[in-house]
Amino acid sequence: MSESAQPSRSGADPASPVLRLDGLRKSYQVGTPLETEILHGISVTLARGEFTALVGPSGSGKTTMLNVIGLLDAPTGGELYLLGTPTRTLEDAERTALRGRSIGFVFQFHHLIQAFPVLDNVLMPALVQGARRTRELDAQGMALLDAVGLAAHAHKRPNELSGGQQQRVAIARALFTRPPLVLADEPTGNLDTRSADDVFVLLRRSNREFGCAVLVVTHDPRLAQRCDRILNLVDGNLVSDQPVVQAPT
């Protein structure tokens, strides 16, 4: 991978966890007769470079948990530390800034902007934060597209690519700001088996080469068993947190 595609050196303590949840709770319709608690005191830590699966039945709170971890929603109890920063009481602008520089997102549906070429989609996280479009920025985007095997498609529109290729663009986009944490919500759920395996392998390789922590929600036990660790969420409770016995090769 080229120098521009190497992990950033933010100056943060490499031994400190990327993410720590301390008694995290999340309720909706707070203060009303319909108040419902979805997450019930979740405590967990993710280390740098760790590749973790989040599994559980539908309705167990996985999406809520991912939204809170991704700073898209605020917890109603406990605390969430991202790179050592407590986030529960952050103002919206502070939360947005921290999310933008610290977290990359990969969704089941890639959410690429069809009106823009592939390269522009990869650059989007930097552009929306006010970065100037420069040759250096383009070169960084091209390095990531090369890393995911799509440099030749940089100037195509997303709808000219297959579903698997579009998801690989989404991964390149998630990695563009070199975030210490990548959240992937069913990233292979909309793909055929071969494309799903290609996308998972790419996420795994990116995790190893960039050193980012990855938390991936999946319903596929085969993929979960290829992670370092499996978190099992049931009815808003973390019922197990176990390492995978045999590490992926």
C-alpha cells in the first residue's frame, strides 16, 4: 500500500482503547409513559486493530448500539469514550467533528452518490469537512481505490459497477480519513456469497494494514467466526463476549 494509504499517526496513545462503553444505556421516548429502554448497561472495550463481530437476533438492539457508538445518537445513561474522550454530554457540533475524524462507516447499502464519479465518492468524507480538492487529495483517493482493486474505475459512476464493487468503494470511502474505528452494519448482507466473501476479506485486510478497530454487525455465523472476537447482544443485554478460538488466516 502506498505511503498516502498508511495509517495516520495522531499522537494518541497506541495502548489506549479506541472505544470504551461504561454501563451504556439507551432509552426512547424518555419522560413519557411510553419510555422504553433498548440498551441495558452495556460495558465493553475495543482495542486498536481489533476485528470484532456484533451478533444477535433481530430486535436485540444491534442497530441502536451501532448508532450510539457511531455518535449518531446519544446514550441516556452510562458513558461512551471514543479515543479517551467522554461523549455523552458533547454538543452536536463537537459530536459531529469527533465522528468525522474518528469513525468510518460501511452500511449494508453502500449509499454512494450516483451523480458523482467513484473517486469523488471516496473523497466525500474530507470534502464535507471543508477540505480543498487538490492533486494530493486526489492521489490519496486513487491510492485507496488501488488498494481495493478499483483504480481503473475511478471516473465511472457508481451505477456502472457491480454491487460488490460499489461496496468496495464504500470501504475505501470509510477509510479515507484513516479513522481509528470502522463500523460496518451488515456490509455483506446485500451481496451474493462470492461478493460477500470478497468484501469481508477486504475489510479484514484493511483492518490489518491500517490498524483500525473494526466492529461489524453480521447475521452470518460463518463470517463472525472469522473475526477476532464475538459480542452477542440479546434483548439489549450483552450476554457473551468471547474471543474466536481459531484466528482467521
